[in-house]
Amino acid sequence: MSDPLFQAALAEVAAAVEAELPRLLPQPAGHTAKLDHAMAYACLGGGKRLRPLLTVAGADLFGVARAQSLRAAAALEMLHCYSLVHDDLPCMDDDDLRRGRPTVHKAFDEATAVLAGDGLQAQAFAVLADPATHPEPAVRVELVAGLAAAAGPRGMVGGQAIDLLAEELAGQGKTLDMAEIGHLQALKTGALIGFAAEAGAILGGAAMAERQALRSYADAIGLAFQIADDILDHEGDAAMLGKRVGKDAAAGKATFVGLLGLDGARARAAALTSAAQQHLAALKGDTGVLHGLAAFVITRRS
Amino acid sequence: MSDPLFQAALAEVAAAVEAELPRLLPQPAGHTAKLDHAMAYACLGGGKRLRPLLTVAGADLFGVARAQSLRAAAALEMLHCYSLVHDDLPCMDDDDLRRGRPTVHKAFDEATAVLAGDGLQAQAFAVLADPATHPEPAVRVELVAGLAAAAGPRGMVGGQAIDLLAEELAGQGKTLDMAEIGHLQALKTGALIGFAAEAGAILGGAAMAERQALRSYADAIGLAFQIADDILDHEGDAAMLGKRVGKDAAAGKATFVGLLGLDGARARAAALTSAAQQHLAALKGDTGVLHGLAAFVITRRS
């Protein structure tokens, strides 16, 4: 189950992104120091960094310099981390713990958490728009457009809104059906995961067919990742995950495990992983790391 | 005091932006309808639309098509409106009323208000990155970079963080001095107002000297606007303003009126308005509307 090539790549990219992020975040200074610290706290010290790996491994296929792909990867990670900060707020999921540490509104305060998330979103776009990310304005603006679509009301934020609705419906004893929960996840987590891989192809000036293959690959593992998350939430333990478990099912929300059963969910995740790996066949270059990532998504224990 | 040329331009641009915004916002549909409605509610039905006028009147100087400048203006207005939604949250200013209507978290709920603000920020970048805003990728990405800087931790969000600090200090009986409160306002409201005018010059491919003149003009009226706001907050009435008055002074926060006295604040605002109008002398073309806007900023009653 442990793929040494993939594990080495994940560790390498995680370390490189951890080093890149502080260079791209505001240096804590003066009267904004608390905000600056909160933004760094939200981004640093944890996370699997799967999105950065998707961007970097995707970009590697097209010979993109790491100096560029790591910037894009860090920008996407900022966007992802902002969404976690806001998702953890008392008016949202009300979580005290994230990656085994106090959430931002617990470590700082609620107002600072709102602003830190807001600032991270702006900073993600600032990084993508910076010439250091790619010399061609057309490439940079395509990255911006892609991230804005993935993050916006028909992407991640839309998915979070459907998640709120699902919770409201659960209170009335209703649940989403399989198509609806698939749509929710495609927006809430799928859009950014799909774009993370596509961003590598955009940086590399890939042909549309290759870009589409990478996108389809990532869309499939995005959904597999979410199904695996439900399985972990169903059977995992809090110490390993660094967050509360069983909360979705306890809240009466529809989960893939609830809809498909545990075996059905496992089978669906495995089928998506196979589909993802088949999309890689359309790509030239060494896709070993991306193959390993697809397998990891459903075998991970946290 | 009422400048007919300026008033007509303001009314025209306000109506045009009010018509443009719904075309650029997600159409309420399906499971995201509540979020979509909240985003529209946050943007529509009010506001002076001074930022859009800055962008459009600035762009007019360089012969930019209104179809383009109105898109950029609408994007900046989305960014501004998102900041108001988050600013009104219970953990921030905790305001129930905005422009005489219930704030977004009152009309909808707190979680939806967080997401609506987040979605508006993403959508603002999506609109700027769209080829319909300008055919040149280099222009679009410059707009994106400018907005990201104006909105981020060294712009608007940074200013909001200093505002939180000011409130904390007020609780300890300390207040910011004149330089500090000037810095706060330069970030919190000045950055976006300055960029609103600059965006018109960027769209028009203006020479750097013209772009800088427009920026300096807008920086001056941005600060004058804020001083006028403090004066209105000191002496205005809630019905006219559509929001609570006297709250900053009541919270013990430093205000320009508190630091300079009422007459001193009025004199400072008038001097800034003159300075703004002098910057316009560096520009060719008809700057009548921008002259009128500078005068309006300190004579407005709401």
C-alpha cells in the first residue's frame, strides 16, 4: 500500500510548499501583525498538501520550473486553507480542532479568523497574478480565471452553501440523494482539486486534450477522496484524523457511507481510482507519482 | 453645492452598475439559490456607487468603452460589498442595519453571510479575468493584481485588522494617533478607492504619469471621504445615513473629529479636496465629473 515513489514526492512537495508559503505571505509587522500571524498559522504546520502535489506533479509532466509550479501550488493551498478557516467558524461547522491544533478562531479570535480567511483569498490571487508565477500574462490570467471559478459560487463556495442546506434538510428528517451529494462534493471539494491538477497543465502550456485528461483524473480522485473521507469519518479515530469524527452522520447529513453502505462506498471509491488512473494513459511523461496519488487517496488512514 | 454635471454622472453610473451587477452575479438556481440571493442582496439596492463612478469616469478620460469599464466597476463594487457583509457580522461590527435595510446576516443567516462575502470576492476576480472586461490578457492580469493588493493583508483587510486593534486599545483607554489612524484609513478604505480610479487608467492604457495622477487624486478623496464620514458620524442622523451613528466615538475609538476637533477635521477634508482637484490638472480630457466628485465627498449629507 505504501508507494515509495509517491511518498517521497509527497514529502518533497509538502516541504517545498511549507518553505514557499512564508515567502508569499505578509511578514508579520506593525499593527497588522496579529492578522499576519493568523494567516500564517492557517497555512503552515500541517495538511497533507495533496493539492500542491497535484499542481506540481501535473506541471512536472510539461517541464515547468519548480519555482513557478510551487508558487501556483502555494496559492491554491492558501485558497484551500482560507476555506478551512471559514468552515471552522462557530456559525459554520463550529470546530475547535483542525489538524490536531486549535482552529484559527480559537487560537486568535473570531473576527481575526474572518479577516485571515479573507486575506488569504486575496493573497492567492495576488500570487497567481504576479509575473514571478509565469512570464506570460495570458497564462497568469487563465490561472486567475480558473481559481476564481473553482472558488466561487459555482464552485467551492456554492458547495458549502449546499452543505448548509443539507444540514437544514437533515433537521427536517430529509437527506440529499446520491446525485445531489455528488453535486455537493463536486463543488465543495472537487472544483479546487480538479483545478489544482489543471493548473499544472496551464502553466505548462499543455494541449487541450492533455489538460482535459489531467482534469478528469483529478475530478475522479476528488470524488474518491471525499468518499474515503466519509469512510474515515465513519470508522476513523479522532487522534489519527486530528478532528472530530462521526459528526456528519451524527448531524443526520447524507454521507456516501449512509447512501451506499460501507462496502458500496469502498467499491465506488476503488472504481473512481481506476478511472482516474485510466485518464493518465492519455498523458506522455512519467505519471508514476499521479498513479501513486490516486491509490493513496483511498488507502490513507487519515 | 449640488453640481448638476456630477449628479447626472453619478445617477447614470449608479443605474448602469445596478443593471450590470445582476448580469455578472450567479443567477439564483437550484440548491445554491439562497447563497445566490444573498450575494445579489449584498450588492443591489443601494449604495452611492462612488467607486464605480471613479472607475468609469477615470476610464472615460482615455476613451474606454463603457461595456468594459462598467464590468471593472461592478467587480470593484462586488469586492466593496463583500467587505461590508463581513464587516457587519456579529463578530465584527455587529450591525443589524445597512443602507436602511437588514444586513445580510440578519436577512439571511450568519453562515450564508460569510459565504456570500467569500463568493463575492471570488466573483470579483472572475469578472476582471474574463476576456469581456478587456481583450488584452496583460491588462486583465494587471487589474487582478491591483485588486488583490488593494483587497489583501496590506490593503483593505489589513486596515480592518488595525481597526480591530484600535477597538482593543480603546478598551484599555488608549487611542491611535493621527498618523496611525491615517494609515488605518489608507488601508481600510483608501486602497480600494485609490485602485478604483487607477483601474480606469489601466483599462485605458494610460501613461504612468496620468495613472499616477488619477491614483493621487483618488487617494486624497479617499481620505477626505473618511474624514467626512467621521464628521457625519459625529453630527449626522441615523435615518439619513441608514445606519447607527456615533458608534465609533461611543466605542472609544480614535476618530478624525476626536483628534482634530470638528473644525480641524472640516479644514483637513477641504484641503484634501483641493489637493485632489490639483492632481486632475495633470490629466487631459474633461475632468469635470471627477472635480465634482471631489467636492461632493465633503459636502454630502449621507
